[in-house]
Amino acid sequence: MITSLFLVLLSSLLFNSKGPIILCLLGAILLAIRFTGIQFMNDNTKEMPSWMVTRIGSFVIVHCHHNKELCEKGKEFKFKGKYFCTGCYGLCLGTVISIIIIILYLINGLSSVMIVPLIFLIPFLLIPIILRYLIFLHMKSSMRFLSNTFFPIGIVLLLNVIDRLLKNWIINSIFVFSLIGIAYLRWKIALLDDVRLLKVTK
């Protein structure tokens, strides 16, 4: 936490309000890599069945981490005999798109003409993830994938709009710290969602 605070302060000193956005970009890149599931081969991944992983030389892509029961209930989607996590790969796609959005914003800024349309668009990007956890337990894997894809895109667009309107590094920093909390909360809710789904479907 202290390291994060130091990095935010340093980036803000060097880049003003864009500092926290640059940190958000770096974090998004690390998250995108993490969501792919790419890692070095180890004893644990060697024991995983082929429907959970894809092995490429010394590397392995862990694309499934739920048990078979959850896979069949929509937590994963099946492609060529392998299961892929709808949450991880939805977030991965959304994060990659968010990286592109952040880079474009840092290079070109945001036109004032785009602000109002984005303010109306952002809630529609965030509503699916809220509906998924609060209302629809049995959401299809395709809808789970899309809700996770839209989530980081909506968050990043909101950050861009806030920076364009206020240009305040303190507010941007608070927003970035909030993102860390939201990411942690999303992970905890996802774990509870797994437990709830297993209970209901038994």
C-alpha cells in the first residue's frame, strides 16, 4: 500500500493529473498478462488435465480453474474440447481494449463532443456486471463473458472523462486506489458466486 502511494505521488509529480492514468495503464498491462493464464511449467500445472490447460514447450496456459460442475453451469465456455474461464478471458479482452483506450487518451486527449455520449454509455457498460452478481445467477457463459469484458472498459472511460473534466491528480489518485479496492471486491464476490451457484444447482 505504501509502495502504491509512493508511485502515485511520484507519477503525479512527474506527469500531473496524467500520472495516475499512466499507473493505471501499467497495472492494466500486468493484469492482461495475468488474465491470459500464461506461466512457466511447474509440478502443479503438469498434473492438470488437458481440458484445463494448453502446454507450449516450457510454458503453459491455464485457461480453466473451476471444477467440472461449475464449468457445466456457465462459469467456463468450451472450445475444441477445452474449457476457458468466462470471467478471466472476458476481463482479459476488456483490459486489452482498455489499454488501447488509455493510450489513445494519453496521445490525443478526449474531445468535448464525446463527453456527453460517454456519460450515457458508461452506465450501460457497468450495469451488466451489477446484474450478474445481484440478479442473474444462471447467466449464460456468453453473457458472463460480455459482462466481464464491458466492466474494465466502462471503468477506464469513466477515468478518462473525470480527468478531462477536472484534471486533478488527487481525484485521479483516489479513483485509481478505488480501482484496487473494486478489483479485490470483484474477486471476493466471484468466489462467493461460485459457492452460491454450487449450492443452488445441487
